[in-house]
Amino acid sequence: MEESIEGERLRDPITGLPIDLLAWEEIEKEQQIVRIKAERRRHKHVTIIEGLDLPKDMMKRLLKDLKSKLACGGTYKEGYILLQGDHRRKVKDILVNEWGIEEDKIELE
């Protein structure tokens, strides 16, 4: 990382743009698509939520919130949340209304 010289901003070594102008996290969040799908595993329905780019502690907090609101069991695996039962529409409502994810960024399968 380059050091700041008086009156000059830090620059990104790849793009050459000033670092404070870059908002990669916002761009990634805007392009993020959350997929909610239902599958049958071992003759039971499960809901899978993929595409959430949240830190591990936030994913676990979301899982706990979903399990309590939907009265079901579930787990967090690397990169996705798995809930027991078919809860696609309810999960979408919770993500939009309580977690602030835009409705057009969520795909139901």
C-alpha cells in the first residue's frame, strides 16, 4: 500500500483510482442475488438459501432468527443455510422486511 503524501490521496495499486472513491462492497452487494429453493432430501422438504454474502456471525444470527420465526430446525453450511420444511415465501418476506434485502435481488426457485 502506498503511503499518503501531503495533499495526495492513497491510490489503489490495481486501478490507480483514489481508494476512498472505491466502493467494492457496495457494488458486490448490489450485484448479489439470493436464491431460495426447496428440495426433497430423504423424503423430506428442505429450504436452501444461497448467495448471501454475510460474515459467519451474521449468517448464524440470521439462521437463529429464521428458525425461531418459522418454528423449524436448520443449519448453516459453508455458503448456504438449510431449513427443514418448505418455507420459501416466508423466508423471502423475512429477508425483505426485516433484513433489508431488496425484493428484486431474491430469486425463488
